[in-house]
Amino acid sequence: MNSILTEDMGTITHVIEFEDNRLLPELFGEHDKNLVRIEAQLGITLINRGNQVAVTGSKDGVTLAEEGLNRLYSRLRSGESLEDADIDAALRMVGQPTDLFGQQEPIIRTRRRQISPRTPLQAEYVDLIRGNDLVFGIGPAGTGKTYLAVCMAVSMMLSGQVEKMILSRPAVEAGERLGFLPGDMKEKVDPYLRPIYDALYDTLPADQVSRKLENGEIEVAPLAFMRGRTLKNAFVLLDEAQNTTAMQMKMFLTRLGENSRMVVTGDLSQIDLPPGQISGLAEAVQTLSGIKGIGMTRFTSADVVRHPLVSKIVQAYDARDAAKAGGNPA
């Protein structure tokens, strides 16, 4: 129950009342750390007493805090826990439909937590993957484009929508000449697919990952090994696609087979190809934009869900690049 207590010179105070006192220690956090985090982000004041929280600040700040706290409380009522990133996500998702956070059926539930979108563009990205056979996720590091794609792949495989997952990445650092590297195929490819493995082990128990790798339900392979194949009944992920050539990208995209989904992720500001070589991802985005059945999500620094400094670092580099493009060296 919310009520306005005071309104003075643009500052208002709302009181939020929560029904279940048992959830409040986790909602507030140890030593009220969650409330302090919200105060710092919104420039408002939060005072908790019993099962009530008084929110004081500007009208917009109070509205954001109120809706954010209600979303977090709904998440706790559904049996989920809270992490620092969830606090930030609740505030980012304010103003979005309530089913995008807190009340949304998660992409996948793990033993530790549920995995759900944490920004509006992440929610859009997940919806595009659900509704399109081919989706491009483009943007800076830390926006969740690879992680969410792996989560969707696991979810669709566990639900029987696809039979297997195929995970690939161009090994540009090795020039794709993996035959000159020591070890078997898995040992050669693993260093380049570490981020994908991290996401797998976050969504599945380690023994299941190992078993599915052994029986072929999860396959990891360098991009060069996709040539000549038709990928049927599979969820196929190509990560770091900015480092594909135009020929490699066309080869990969034309592998799409019956009842398969493809997700292509990359960061066009991190191209490691030789100078003068056009990125296959850049060309594909330009060529395929607007085609029905192909979805594209362009993430920004606002979607970075790592340490808050990462978002600021991305913004700083984007500003520098924009200044250079305008002929105004930074």
C-alpha cells in the first residue's frame, strides 16, 4: 500500500508497505546494502521501519524507486534470490511491461538462480530468438549477447525443441590453421570458446555438460569445420562473428537446416581481421537487415551488466571513436 505523506518544493515522500516481513531482510540486503545501492543510483532517500519503506526525493526518482522495489519484492515472492545485478536490472526495467522482470517465466532455471533478461534490449533479444530462425546480437562486451544465446540454446534443447547445440567461433588468433596446433580438436578449440563454456557451466551441472559433450548433444567446433554441413534440428551459435570474413559468414549462414535456429553475436568495435579486410558480420548486418525471419538486436553501453565501470569504459571509448569519426581527435 502506497501513500503520499508530504510534497514540498518538488520533493515528495511515499510509503511502501510490504505484506511478508520474512522477505524484507533479503529485499533490503545485509546492512541495508540494497537500499543504499538504490539511493546512490536514483538520488533519493530510503528509510525502512518494520514492513514499510519511506521513499523521499523528486517525483521521478520516487516513482523509479517504488516500482523497482515492487519488482524486486515480486521476484522474492516467486521464490527467487537477489544479487547486486538484479537490483540494477529492476531499475533499468522500470517502465517496461511487468512480465519482463520479476514476473517473467525465466529463460532457464539453474540450481543457483533463474536466468532472465536484465535490460529492455535483452528482453527484446530473447523474444527475437524465440520467434526467428536467425538472430544477430551486436554490441559491446558485457551486454549478455553470448550468455543469453547459450541460455536459450540450453532451454530449447532441454525442452525438446532442438536435438543438439552447435557452438562455434572463428579462431582468428590462430588464423584458423588449427592443424598446426598441438592436441586433439577439443584441446585446440577450447581456448577460443572459453566464454561459451563459462555460460554452459552456469546453466547446466558440470556432469551434464561433460556427458552432452561426449554424446554429441553439445558440439564445439571451429568455424572452418562448418563447411559442407547442413545443420538440422540444432541451435547453432556463432560467437565473435566480427572476426569472420565475408566468405566465411556466407558459408556459415547457408548451413541453416530444417528446424534449426541460428544466433550470430559480435562486437563491430573489436574487429581483429587484417587491415583492409571487411568483417563478415558488418557485411551481413548491412545486407540482411529488414528480411522477414531475421532478427537484429543492437546493444549499447546501457545494456552492460558487468561491473558498473565497464559501462563507463565502453561509453568513453564510444565517445572517442565518435570524435575521431567527426575529424575531432580525442
